[in-house]
Amino acid sequence: MPWIGTILLLALAAVDPGAAPPPSVEVCAVKVEASGTLAAGQEPQVPEELRGVRKLMPKAWTYAVYRFLGEECRKILLGEEGSFTLPDPFLLTVRRADAGDKVRLQYRLMKGKETILEAAAGLRNHESTWVGGPSTGNGTLYLLLSARW
């Protein structure tokens, strides 16, 4: 039964993490606000919604309190742009381009009509990157951008 091997190869190809991205890729943004300074020996206050994300936060972050502001996901086609709502007056737009086995996300963080950050990241399936740093008045805004396909 040579067709069984063919089916197995097709199934393995479908989950290849190095495979080129498909036409539609899900881009997600986890929104976090961090505030306060962590005292020596003190553990930060991290809500349950961020427990899984906490291990992805840079070790150098010494905030006392983290707030989960939500998560948004968008299906973004190659060459298209998606926008993500953030606390006023911020807005995040993400444009998708591909490069081999990676999705290239060109992102722009805006405060009102002013661009305060413009950069790009190349992500493989299920990879993520941190974006942010502007003050919200109550703390510092951070976004964990990820791509899944």
C-alpha cells in the first residue's frame, strides 16, 4: 500500500514548522500595561491571563504590576494591513509581507496621527516578538505580536 506513505508524507508536510506561510496568517497582539518598580526580593503582580506570557517577558523588566489589557487576533493576507485597538490615543497597524519560511510583519505604533514607532520583524510559525514602550499615563504599554499558520 504505497499510498499510505504518501498520506503520511502529506500529513507531515502540513505541520512542517519551516513551511512557507499560507495566503492567510493569523496575527495576534497581547496587550500589557506595566507599572511600578519591583523592590528587591519582591515578586511582581501578574494576573492569571498573563501567566503563560510572563515567561516570554525580558528578564530585565522590573515592573511591580502587570495588567492584561486584552488580546486581538486578525487574519492578514499577504500585502494587506490589519489594525489593532489599543488604549486611547494609541493605534497599531501591521502590514504583512513574506520572506521564505517567515512572515515579515511591518508594524507602526501611532499616538493619534503621529507615528512613534515603525519597525519590522520576521516571524516563523508560532514565534513572537515584543513591541512597545510608550507611556499610557498609568504605566508602560507593551504588545506581544505573534504569527500562526
